[in-house]
Amino acid sequence: LRINSGGGSVNGLVALGAFLRSLRGVFPVWGHADSYALSAAQWVLAACGKSFASPLGCVGSIGVVYEHR
């Protein structure tokens, strides 16, 4: 997977991560952070069997999900 995203809040992210992890048992799933794999995009990258980043790529910036009452 070629990933280049600043991330954000994405519906279905947990299901996509689970799907990618299930595919790893069938064939190799590799992810590459072309420039950015931030926030939700890092979640996708982490679900891959192998993860790579360009030398100047940015990976990380996991936010916090909370509920305000």
C-alpha cells in the first residue's frame, strides 16, 4: 500500500485494520509511507505486515479520542 495522508478521523478505520491483518495470513501486505502516514493513516500502516517510510517521510502523530460530557 502506498500511503500519503495526514490522517484524521475516519469511519471504518478499525474494520480496515482488521481486514488488512486478516489478509496477512493469505499474502504479504506491505505498507510504504511515501511522504506522510499520520494519525489514521499510521493505523493503516501499522496493520501491514511490513512497514516502510521514505527517508524524509513522516509517520506518527496519533491523536486522542475522547468523549466530552
